[in-house]
Amino acid sequence: MLRPRLRIPRATRLWRPAISTRRIHDVPTLKHFDPEEGVPGLLSPQGFDIAWTQYMQYIIEGLNASTAGKEFEEQDTLSILKATARDPSNASLFNYASMAHNNAFFFENLANLNLTRQRAGKGEDAGEDRIPSGLKHELVKQFSSIETLRREFLATAMGMFGPGFVWLVRNAQTQDLRILVTYLAGTPYTAGHWRRQGVDMNNQGFKSQGTVQQYIGRASAGAGADTGAKFLSQNQTAPGGIDVIPLLCLNTWEHVWLRDYGIGAGGLGGKREYIQRWWDVIDWNKVDGLANLQNPQPKT
């Protein structure tokens, strides 16, 4: 008896990305990392391939498709996320631009430990001493110690049930430093305050009316509503908001750490170990450059 054949497409056909004849945005080059060695001390070559190479290629493909023929196609990701944060019709475009920017920000502020160790052998500082003195003084002044800041990052990230980013930010008008959380593709930038997404809505019950109403209010204002928000300056700070400058971010999305650290069952590996190792590969010189604690900063 003959049975009808069920034709199943090959896996390579299912996952092959669409071929594009035009490409405006490209995956940034990380000159300080070799794909063959990954991120020493943090990600294996395979983990790096997923978290950076493949994921950024996926995001950039979506960004190029979303901006094709639009005014945004030749703008950088930061400009795009600022311009689309208040427009619900461009929510998908915002997500692609913001994720591309956030993920690049995360990787660009990582140090290559192999290079750091080589320099340490030539008399350069290692460990906590890698933090420039001015920045270290300000961090200790505001968080009581570097260890306290490390633990606060760890506790904040572990408390996030959903994926997102944990940021160290500076008040643009002062030297105050704070830790700020954004969920999913949320952004800390002033112009994107409508999509900051600092609350995990999965953890808010039906009784959390204040939080829900604030979320809906921001969405309405972002659409223009009765406030005329869509006609406001792109960089205008939200009512009662603070203009902040991002200095450092931790990516807590599962695709970044799951390949190398596992789910963390039984207290082994997982997100906690990933965060602890991340702390040891921060490029504090880049953080110091962004903080620019001695000079006033323009609004973001």
C-alpha cells in the first residue's frame, strides 16, 4: 500500500535569511574581539557567535527591512530609536533600532582580558585597580564601595524576571550616578522615555492600577493623544523625568548567556555566574570616557 509522502522542507531552507539586494545598516565591527576566541572570561566562541554575530545579523536584517524606502534608512540606530519612540505605528522599527543599539553598547564596553593581562604584565593595573581614579572616587562616594555597586548590579539583574538591560547612568545636569533598568528593547535615553519600560509588566497584578495607568498614559502621550506630544521636541524630558547619560549596560537576554552558562538549576552556572563574570570584563576606561565627570554633558 502506497502512503502519501509528507514533504518536509530542509532545515536550511526554514532558517535561511531572505536575500536582500540593498543594505544601509551593517553589523558594527568589534575590533577588540576575535570570533575564534569569543569574549575571554565571559563568552566562548560559540556563545559569542549567538550573542553577537548571529543575533546582530538578525536584528540588522530586520532594521534594513523596516527602514527600506523610509526617511530612517540612512540614520543611525540612536537617531531612529529617538525618532520612533513616541510613534506606535513604528513600534517594530523602534524595537530593531533600540536592540541593535543596546546590544552594541553592551559589547563595546567589554574588555578583552587577554589583552588586559598582556598589558598588566607590562606594569598596567589589573582587577579593581583598572577603574580610573576619578571614576572610582565618584563610584565609591555614591555607592559606598565598588563591591556594593557590584552587588547592586547583581541583585538588580537577578530580580528581573523578564529580559532586558541594567544600566549605570549619569544625571546629565549633575554628577549623580544611578542604576536603571529597561525591559525588552526599552531605552534609557531622554528622547525615548516613552519606551523606557522600566517595569516588568509580567509582575504587575490587576490591582497595580497606578503602574498600569502610568504605562497607558505614556503610550497615549506617545501617540499624541490630547497632549500634542508628537509635536514636542525629540529630546524633551518626560514630566518629572531626568535627563540621563548611559555609561554602562548589562544585557540579561537569555540568548546571551544560556549557551555558555545553562539555566542555572541547582545553583550551578546560569544567569548569576554570567553576571559575576561580566563584572570582571568591564572596560572601565570606556565607562570613564562616557562619564566625563569633569565636564558638563549635552542633553541626549
